[in-house]
Amino acid sequence: MFIAACDVDNPLVGPNGAAAVYGPQKGARPVDIEDLDAALSRLADVLARDLRVDVQGQPGAGAAGGLGAGLMALVHAALRPGVEVVFHEVGLARKLAAADLVVTGEG
């Protein structure tokens, strides 16, 4: 099973989708965002039709401009919060259970 670290829950398309949220950060104009969103919607339709995987409304599908959708559709990846993935990989629960003191920091 593939697990992808993903810290956003944006869907692929729509007002909270990849184009609408991340497009302006990359310099996309409103007309560009409409075109990008339509293209991502078409991609979702093709993935649903050909691979029988519905990614259009899935949380995280819009991550990295649609990479989340691609990972879900093409390699059946499960998207998990990055901190969850790291904590699991380093065995944090086991280490915390054996600790006498835990010091944390933020920022």
C-alpha cells in the first residue's frame, strides 16, 4: 500500500479545489483558474470512467495541483497527515510510553 503525506484537505475541483486555492499563489488569473478547474474536472471524469476511481470530491485530491488525485487514482495511495506518517515511522507512541519527560516546541 502506498501512503502519501498530505497536509491539506482540498478537493480537486470547485471553490476550494486546487485551481481556486493554489492557482492565485502561482500567478493564475481568474480566467486561468476557470480553465484549470475545468481541466481538472475533465481529468476526474476520465479517471472515474477509465480507472473507476472517483477522486473529484476526495479530501486531499487537490494537494500539489492535483497530485493527491493522481496518487489516489494511479497507485491507490492513502493520503495521511504528514505528522501522522512521521510519528508512525519513528515509533513515537512507543517512545512516549517509555519517556519520563517530553519537551515540545512550536514554530
